Amino acid sequence: MLFGADTEPATRLMTEPMQVLETGVYRGPHYYSHTPFVRIMLDLGRLEDWPSNRIPGFTDRLIEILPGLERHGCSLRRRGGFIERMREGTWLGHIAEHVALELQSMAGMRSTRGKTRSVKGRPGVYNVMFAYQEEQVGLMAGRIALELVNSLLPDELKGIKGLDRVYKLSGDFHFGKSMSSLQRLVRRSSYGPTTQSLIEEAKRRGIPVMRLNEQSLIQFGHGRFQQRVRASITGKTSIIATEIAGDKNLTKKLLGDSGIPVPRGVVVRDVEEAVREARRLRYPLVTKPLDGNHGRGVTIGIADEEGLRFGFAEAVAQSKGRDIIVEEYFAGHDHRILVVDGKLVAVSERIPAHVIGDGVHTIGQLIEEVNKDPRRGEGHEKVMTKIKVDAHVTEYLARSGLTIDSVPEAGDVVMLRATANLSTGGTAVDRTNEIHFDNAEIARRAAMIVGLDIAGIDFIAPDITKSVRKTGGGIIEVNAAPGFRMHIEPSEGAPRDVAKPVMEMLFPRGSRSRVPIIAITGTNGKSTTGRMVKQVLRQTGCTVGLTSTSGVLVNDILVSEGDATGPRSARLILRDPTVEVAVLETARGGLLREGLAFDRSDIGAVLNVTADHLGLKGIDTVEDLAEVKSLIIETVSRNGTSVLNADDPLTVKMARRARGNLIWFSLNGSADMPPFLRRHIDNGGMAVVREPGHEGGTIVLYQEGRRDVVMKAGDIPATLHGMATFNIANALATIAICVAHGVPILTIRSALASFQSTFEQNPGRLNVHDAHGFRVILDYAHNAAGLTAMGEVVRGLRHRYKKSIGVLSIPGDRRDEDILEMGRIAGGIFDELFFREDPGTRGRPRGEVMSLLKEGALEAGSSPDAVHMIAGEAAATAAALMAAGPGELLVITPTDVTGTWQQVLDFEKVQSATSPRGHLVAAE
């Protein structure tokens, strides 16, 4: 039963359980934070009336299960702050956020930041957001958090709708089993110590990190400056060197021929041959697979034929073939020497797995106790590996007359293996500062002889402080892909920052890791501006990657077709090894869905903000939309540049949040210049403005008190002799961006003078076709601002044409008022209208979009006879083409830009006996 609850709210909401509406992952900076978050949109339903302080025992039960919540400061910013919030009363979405963070920390992936925000206009609905290190872990933690919170509720309030739809559930909730699943997922998805150390070093240096698969293939850097690694194998690692290191006999030959001390040995293929060779080599001996690694199948200190036969069998079991090495045994301590780029960077003495007796417990029990050390884990997940009892342990104990059930005396050290690999439970002691110069030089030369950029040298020496040329010993193996964990977290001694020299090798001092990123957003003009920028940058000789609404391009090669304005396409460009500059059109949808694909840009431009896509994803006002788009200039690097439109009140307000240097652009130069812009220029700031004059006026650059004429606006073909004002504005933004990038004015002028609104250069943006006796303009004017701008062009051309015809639509997920407004604008521009509707009406009944457009056009004064409604895009385009007569202007605003343009090119008018203007091929 619930206590202290008002009857009315409980009765009102008792039938509405908590519901998961949607989930998502922000992989980069986003609307709510610059920290990557998991997002769960949660409708609390009846629980909106039940904050935590009204649910008896809830807080105490949760703390009992998750005592670590005591560390959460929450908004109070002090230890225990979150517990105070729960006792005072907070909502369950907020609690789920903190639980998800704590679960990740408990599982081994510490995450600390989160936010829970109510969704505007939707009472009881919240975006629950929390940080993560690996997104699948974060998503699972979110699911378990909701299930745990639900399990602690009274029966009257329990229930979560939508959880099984969003998450794949395994059955009834059991916290212990769920945590075990989360911990297994952490182990599967975590980086190993080597990879993790390299990632941390890269982040310290500001080098971008991208995970390329579910294992450990990592890209450091962007574009042509990128370097790839898999653990300690880098893109610089020679495959020949790797193959040499994998052939232990060849490695020994090359080293021995170069004067490096190595053990004598042979390769055998059967055990009897091994026995014969052992008589020649003399005991003690070592057996190991020719192609082995990580100490697998290695048996050392073999003293007799019985031990040899055991060692041969163990080596065969770990070998891909039957080639087995039998070689001399070097007596001494086992060391791993790490050589990076020809330089010795760390030395560790490796001690085999062992236990110390207490006179009470068996060896098996002592192993169990050692394995409880939190530093030990499975495989390479932690700095040490748990000791496992296998045939090697049993055989090695038997050499001393022991078994796993033996009870050693107190203080007795019982070695469990002859080999000292960390992967079999060994420990490491740092000896970097103790190695003798001769030994260091031997190891360094060995790495270079084999040809490895990163090499792990297995070095046996009775005393590492003395030269093995005097004490005996030498190199027994050279390893490609050596692990770093014994060096970065030794069991004893100083940790060594071995990742630093690796990153210095991959990115030497003064080299770059990032390509310049130019991010462009705005309601209209993004695509054209991006293509203009690409055109200019191509003339500087660099390879440009561009994302746009028509696809992803590298230079002029279309590598991926379709709308490519989101983070996935941006990542494609940043991964391309040829790209030298990334120009990224960045649309609202991707920002809201996933955030940015990069942590910071060099140049961020916001062209304009007008009403579009309102009422979607919680963005209800144009001010909300401006908040979303301002992310582009908030994430500009400290030494970068923000480019803003001085003519747009909403972008002007963004200036206070803009990072880096600020460049304004404006269509209103000279006397019409806004006062704040005049002050900016007078103070030496940069601005690109259009000053009035013939054919669109003159484009001028102001910087450091100078006034430089860039070019006449009408000299840019895409402006249609200055008539297309919106393309003048796009050119101003382009010039500002390119000046910020360091492109000379002469290059900018030359590139823009050749930029035309052809389908080939700028598909779907003011493309003109004149081959049918009438002019066709194809333009992606998909919102009110875009259509208004197109209307200015049509009015400017009206004196040249007898009649104007428009083919228009608008997506069905827009608000009724937006669709009506689109119709009104169209009615005020065109003499005849063809309204169409796409097959996907985005939730509206068939025909409703066209009806609203027609209603708006009629309100604007269009004649009912001049307004046609045709459902399909191709059918509507065909009908309009048939209706257009000589000397008329037809404007088509397509969804399928490529298909519609091809339809225009392929059009042939079929004359009708009843109509000199042709027959409309689609029914209205």
C-alpha cells in the first residue's frame, strides 16, 4: 500500500504506467551538452505524481543496493547531495539517470555526468540523459536502471511500457544477473591496457580518436593525417618484420648473424627427432612452437627426455603446424624490453606465477586467494591476469614433488610455472633504470634488425645490471604487438609512460593530426555555400571532402549518394585517408538525433535561422531552432573562426556564444550597415559585406581597418547577374569562410567567377534549363524562407515571361500553419500551381498536405482553376511540363532532385488534338 498519498492523483493516473518512448545516443557535442550521452525519453505516467519522498522505503532500499550513490553530489555539488535530493523528493527519471551512472561505474566504466530535462509542452515526459564510455554499455545500464527503479516500487505503481520494444529483455528482472550481464559486456567491449593507454595519451594531446570496429582497431587523427593502430601494431609496422618475428627460427638466425647473443637450437617436426637433437644440444632445454606467442606452449628448463616429450606435446597443441623449436636454455631472470622507434623505453623483469605458503592452505586455495586481488582479471582486461591451473602448472609442480593439494610451509615461495608471461598470471617489476648499456644496445639493435617499429624483446640475464656478454644469456624472442600493461602498471616499481613515445613516433613534434573542419549550418543556403567553399578550396590544390544534401563528395567524386548532412556522413569524410579539408553541411536533424561527429571545428558558420521543422523533436519555436544551430559556433576551436549573418536577428544573438575570431557577413553595406557591424569594423574586426550597386552590387572585405574589394556580385554566375540575392548572401558567407581559412582573395575571386547554378556544380539549387521553348528552374525551396527567396527571383524575371508556373510540396511532418503559409507564399508568386504530395505523408492522411497548400494559395488570391493537386512527384512534374507554353517560366521544387532533373531533360511535349498546349498526362 501507498501511504500519505492523495486519492485523486492516484486514481487519475493509476492506469498509466511509466513508458519508454524512445532511446538514442549522442556520440558528440549536442543540444544538451558537449559530453556524449545516452538519452531515454521517459513518460512517467502516473509516477509524475509520486516523487521519491512519497514512496515509502524507496530511497533506503535503493541505497542498500547501490551504496555508491552516496558519492553523487548532484546539483548540491557535495558528497551525499543526491541522497538529500531523494529524501526531499525528486522524480524517478532523475533517479534513473543517477542509477545508470552508478551501474556503469560498478561494472568498471566510470561515468559521472548526466542531465534530466522535462520535455516542453509534455507534462510528465522527460529526457533522461547520462554519460557513457561505450555506448552499448550505456544503453544496457539505462535499461537495468529503469528495471531496478521499477522493482522497488509498490505493486500499485509498478510497470514499464515500451521497454521490451526498445530493449531486448531476457525475462523477469533479477538485479544480480543483470549486473553480471553488464559486467560481461564491459569486459567484451573494453579496450585492453595497451590500447587504452594509447587512447588516453592521444586525448591528452588533443588527437581525435575513432573506434573502427568492435575490437581494438583505432584511428588516431582525421583524413590524410590519420594513423591506425590495433593494440601496439601500427600502420607503420612492417608486415615483413611481423612475419620475421613470427618465425622464431628465422629471427634467431638474423640476430645471430648480426652478433646478437641467442640460444642455439633446431626446428623439429616429431618427438623422436626432438629427442635425437636434445642429445646434441644437451639439457637443460626449451621447447616452443615456431609460430607461437604470449608464452603459449613454451616449456623451459627441461632436464630429461620425459620432460622433453611433455614439452613437445604442449608446443604442438599451441602450434598451427608441427614445427617445434628445441633450443638451449638460458639461465637467468626473464625480462621484457620495450623498444619504440629504435629507442629503449621500458624494461620489466617478469616473475612467473607463484604463491607463498602459510602452512595452512593448499596450493589450490592459495591460488584462489591470490586471484581475489582486484588488479587481476580475465585475459588482458586488467594489469594482472588470474592464475589458472592447467597441465603446465601440474607438470611444473610435479618436478618439485608437489600437487595442487600440497600445503607449503609458511613463507615458502612455490613457483607455478617456469615461464613468466603476464598472460599466465606472472607479475612484473620495473627495471628500466637498472639495465646495463650493453644489454640495452643489444635489445635496441635486435628490434631494428627485425625491422619492428614497436618490439617486445624477451631477454634472459642472470643480472640485468651486468652485460650478458660477460654473464651469459641473451635474446630468446622478438615480439611484434607487445603488450604494455607490465610497463604502465607494474606489480612493483615505477610505472612507465610507454604510450608517449608511440604517439611521438606516429605524430612527431610539429606534425598535424587534424584536417581543418569547416561546419556550415542554417535553415537555407547550406548546400550552396558548402559547394562554393569546395570550389574555392579545390583551386588551392587540396583534396576536399564535402557532405551535402545530395551526397558525400571527395573532390568531384560522389562516394555516397543521398542526404548526407548528418554525423555518419561527416565521419565518412573524417575517415577518408585522402581528405585534407572537410566541409561539412550540418543539418538540424543530425544535431538532434546524434550530435556532432567531431569535438571541435576550425570554422563554424551559421547562415540564417528561419521557421522550418518546428514542432519536431521538442523544437517548437524558431528560438529553439537557433539554440540547436548555435552548437556549430559553440564548438569552434579557440584559435578558429565563427562566421555569422549580421542581417539575421537570431544569428546576431549567437555572437555572445561564438568561439574563436568572429567574421560577420551582411547584404547591407554602406549606409544600410547595422550599427553594431560598423563598430565591429571600426575596431578592426573582419566582415564581408555587399555594398549597393549595379547587378547586385560590390562585395567588400573589411579587416584590420582595410577595405578590399573582392568582386562584383553579378560576376558570380550563380547570382543570375545579381538577381538571386540569396546566392549573393551564400557567396558572402563563402568568402568569409575562405578568408578565415587563409585563401587569397585572387583565388576566391577566380573560383566564384566560375561557380554556376548548373546541375553538375550545384544540383537542385537554381538549376536552369532552356531547351523546351520555356525556362525551367529547379530549386530545393522546401520551406517558407526558401520559397520567399525564390519568389524574389521570379518577380525579377517576370517581365521576361508570359506566365509563371510552380510545382511545390512540403513534408507532412510540418505544422498546419507552416503548410498553409507555404501555400500562401506560392499563391503570391505563381500564376498557376501544381501541388504534389510524396508517397510518404509522414503521418498525415493522403491528400491532406495538398489540400492545406491549396487552401493557403486560395487565401492569397489564386484562382481555383489555376491550382492543381497531383499526388506523385513524377506525375506532377510531367503535368506541369505539359502545361508550360513557349515564353513561360516553370519553377519545380523537387524532393528527388536527380530524378526530377532527368525528367526535365527527357521531356518531350506530346501535342493534343484538343489543346495546342499539350495534354496533361496525370489526373488532377
